[in-house]
Amino acid sequence: MIKATMTIHEIILKNPQAIEVFSSFGLSCGVCELGSVETLEEGARGHGLTQDELATLLKQLNSAKI
């Protein structure tokens, strides 16, 4: 299960399909240098996503097919 406290690179390593989900939210997390140290929650906040958008992003990440 993907959680908001995981780093972005952890999420991508767990499920490479996450890159497509990130892109659908306008996030280029697959190429961001901060992805190795920044959590999903920090990255989402840094890009102006609301708590509701973060919840939707998490839901989509967890339902993305591996």
C-alpha cells in the first residue's frame, strides 16, 4: 500500500505505473531530483495540491496496475 509518508522514488520503485498517475496530476515526479528525499505529501503540498487532491492521488496510486 502506498502512503503519503513514502518518498516519491519509493513509490515509483514499488510501482512504475505511478509515473503516469503523477503526470495526470501535472507532477513530473519521475525526473525530479527531490523525489529521493521528498515524501508524497511534501511534494504534493509543494506543488499546491489540496488535501482532497492528495487523497485522490493516493487512491489512484494505490489502484494503479503494476
